[in-house]
Amino acid sequence: MRITDVRAVVPRGTDEPTDWRTAMAQIAVLVETDAGLAGLGVGGGGKAGVHVVETVLRAALVGRDPADVEGLWALMYRETLPFGRQGLAVMALSGVDLALWDLRGKVAGQPVYALLGGLRHPVVPAYASISHAVTDAARGFRHVKLHMPRPSPGFETNVAVVRRARERLGPDVALYVDAFLAWTVDETLRLAEAFVPYGVGWIEEPLPPDDLDGYAELVRRSPIPIAGGEHEAGVRAFREILDRRALAILQPDACWCGGLTPLREIFALAAERGVRVVPHRGAEVWGLHAIAALAADPLAESGRPWVTWLRGQPRIEAGAIRPGGAPGFGVELDPAACP
């Protein structure tokens, strides 16, 4: 079997926001073969990511055997090395890698989680990822994460947001907060102390991702675990985080960190250090199969509601999600979503 084409598209989503972050976040990638089988993946980088896929990565892969997924990952990484290693190039590469894993599962007639060692968790608990105001979107979940107001409205208002959420959710729902790069070390430490009475399970991405010194200080001093990593890419970056003890919980995104090939290694590295991995957007199939097979303590973040262009994505029901049993990742691209 040989690869005959590698294509990418920015899908149209009927409910997709026009926010620039969303426009940069999602591309669908197809890897086609001379056997009539094709793999589907999702990467990032928007139209710029499509360009990387359809020029550099297509040229590297056409004519090659798709079975050597790990070898092809290394090849794509080398081809993008002068302008890659992080960011857009690796986000584009992620979609191709996931498509190759999808194809590997289809060739084997097995779901991807079976290729990763088997279904360790048939049912995965999920958390609702919502705005700072608790709404009906949290109903039925035993875990809820608040996206805190940005720009930061100040200490008292942030504490009031968490207090109101705890009052609304009750004592039995796990509560997490996501600062999305908006706080300082001092602000985070002060808020962490104030959040303790409300049972906050983690504080996510309080600092810019490059501030590993700041993150290491937070891990040492914060009474609440510090989570992050959705904007990191590759095994090397996560190994440095682990070596420096800069995060207590890792949150790689399969569609941005380089795909499933590095994600599998990140899980293994974290397991050696006793560090939890809770992938960003983990309820979407690309992270869900890894969680179901590899996680010691599984938890999946709810997917993005504007991703309406995939068919076969499992639904979260009663605060949990079950990975399907179809070959590969078990999803298809809606043709109506392709420009």
C-alpha cells in the first residue's frame, strides 16, 4: 500500500464562532492510498496549516508506505524542522499523524485504542468546559471547569466567580478553573489560597506557556495543583516540563502537540514520574482513544460544540463518554462541510 495524496481543508461549521483562535485551530486532513482506504485526522493552523500539509508534508509522504507511522512522523518533523518544532507546523503535522493512525486502525480492522494496548477504560468520565458563569451546560456532569473572565477583573471578582460556581454546583461536583494565560505568579498564588475553601481541583494555564520558571514556582508553592500544556508540542517540550516539575497535570492536545505518536510517549513519560495526563479536548476522538487505553486516572474535557462537521463522534451522556468500536477513530468528515 502506498500513499497517493495528502489533502487538508478548513471545514465549514454551522455553529463555528468567528473568533481568530477558532479559525486557527481546526483543519481536517485526509491521507489517501492506492488501496482505496483513507485516514482522517484533525490538526490546526487554519489556512496556513492547510498550506503546510499540501506542500511540504504532501511532498514528503506521497509514494510512501503508510504503515510506518512513527517513521513518517520523524520524516515530517525533519522536513518542517527549519520553520517548525512548535506552533503552526506541528499543528499541521498533528492532523497528518492522526490520519495515519486512523488509517492504521482501518487496515487492522481495529479501533485506535486497541492499537495502543486495549480498552483500559470502557467508560471515561468527562468534565464540562464552560464559561465563568455556570449554566445548564453543566447539568449532568460530575466535573466542571470554569473559563475565568479575561482580562482578569481583579482578585475579589475572581474569587466571587468561584464562590458562585460552588454554590450553584453544590459540594459534590469537582470544580476546576482555567485562567488562559492571564495571571501572574503572585496573582495565581493569592487566588489559589482563596480558592482552597471552594475545593478547586486544579488551576489551568495561569501563565504564558514559556514561563517555566514561573510554573515551577507555582507547583512548589500553590496549595492547588497547576495544570497546562495544551500549547506545547512534542515529547521534548513535555520532558523539560517534567524534568523541571513545572506542571502537576499535563494537558497535551492531540491535534496540536504533534498527533498521537508523541502523545503516546508523553503518557509514558508522565507515568514514569507519577504525573497525571488529562488531554485538552479529550472527549473528541483524537484524545479519547488515548485516554481510554493509556490513562491511569481518566478524565475527558468536553469537545468544542462548533465541531459539527464530523460524523460518528461519541456523545457525552450523564457526564461520561464511551469510545466507539469502529476501526480507526470511527469518524467521518461530513462532505457538506468541505468548501
